[in-house]
Amino acid sequence: MIFFDAKSISVNPENYFSENDFEGSQLININYDRSKNSFIVVIRFARTLEFINWVQTGDKTDFPKSDFRLLMFETVEDVRIEGQWIKFTGGKIDYNLRDSAPLLVDYFELENSQKIMLSFTSSTKVSFCFKGLLVQQRFGRAFKVKDRDEWSYSDYTSGENFDFFNPFDIAAH
């Protein structure tokens, strides 16, 4: 079970999704195990004001901070997958961008605050019913690793380095 600390916030799904446009956001991780009854989605949120300003101004001297979001849907049932990029086998989904084709959120649809349908690039869709939603947010900044052709991420507030492909350290919980 994923441990959620004081950074986790229980939100009203209807309000949360009406205030946050996930279109264009990069899917990083989906973790679902039918026996645990929760569905976790981790994305890098695309529509931040800082990122939009960075694109529009053309000033590329400093890459803007990234806004990572972890959405944990609780009491999940009726999970359905369409498309070839996310595999649902044995009651489990374990998608990670590190090992998979990159997917962006095309659109999402929330029905009666209890059913969500996420549509990704490449005609991949995920839908399910749920009873609650917990959210975590983390800001990070990309930086080039000295003397290497690699990039790394650090927490915007603490300066602590973290794995882009697992910004909430899910496996450690």
C-alpha cells in the first residue's frame, strides 16, 4: 500500500478537475493492483503559467520548474483499458515511462464525480469508477549533470535530487 503523508490532500474530484487542465501532460506512471483497490496516476503537469511564459518569451536560459502530480483514486472498480500501450494483465497495471512508449494526456472526462476516462496519445484510453481522490504535488527543476550528457531533477523547495521516472518514490512505500 502506498503511504500518504501530510502532503496528501483529499480533494473533491469535480472541483479539482475543473480547476486543472491536464491536456498535454506527460504520463509518467500508472500503478494499479485490483487487490489493493486503488489506482495511481503520476504525471508531469503541462499547463503551468511558468511553462507557458517560458515557451512564449523564447528565453531558454533557465528551464522552468516542473509540476509533478500524483493522483490516487480510492475504492476503484470497473477498470477498462483500450489501446496497445498500457497493459492490464492479472488484475494489474504497471506502466512507467522509463520502460514504455511516451504518452500525453489528450483529454479526460469526469462523469458524476465518480467515473473518469483518460485518453492518451496513440488511441490509448483508461476508464474506471472510484469513490475518493488523494493528490500530491511536487515541484522540481531539471539540471544538466556536470561533465555528462544526462539530466537530473531536484526538488524545488528542498534541493533534494529525485528520480524523474518516480518523483514520489512510490516503490519505497
